[in-house]
Amino acid sequence: MYPVFIQRAVAEKNVAAQTSFNFADAVEKVHHGLYVKALDSVAAGKPSGDFAYYVCQRCGNTVEKNAPDKCPICGAAKKLFKKVE
């Protein structure tokens, strides 16, 4: 889905849309990985973890356990990550 949106934004020279769709595309890959990890844990009968997730308020990137100093997707500072339990 996002690659098509990105191509359209490029064709329209809409830099803001390109940035937004690139962030969304990268973040959805992260979310997919977290979802697969959780499913694997449930299938194996293991707890999914006793830790929080941190979500970047700029791009939506989600990380486990601790917020990074800098978002690897959009470069936002650590202070822009919100803890979600």
C-alpha cells in the first residue's frame, strides 16, 4: 500500500506526503515484527514480556523496554517517546 502512495507523492512532488508515507511504511514493518514476536510467544506458551512499549509521537515507531536516544525512523529525540503499558 505505502509504496504506491510514495510513488504518487513523488510524482506530485509532495515532499510532506513522501516523508509521511516513508515513515508509515517503515513503522508498519516494525509493528509487523512486534506482532509476529507476540504471536510466537503465545504459540510457545511463553509470556510476551513484562515491559512497556515506547511510541514515537512524531512517526509512530514502537520500541520495547526503553526509548532510544533518537528514533531510528524519523530522528526524533528520546523525549518524544511516550510510554505505553
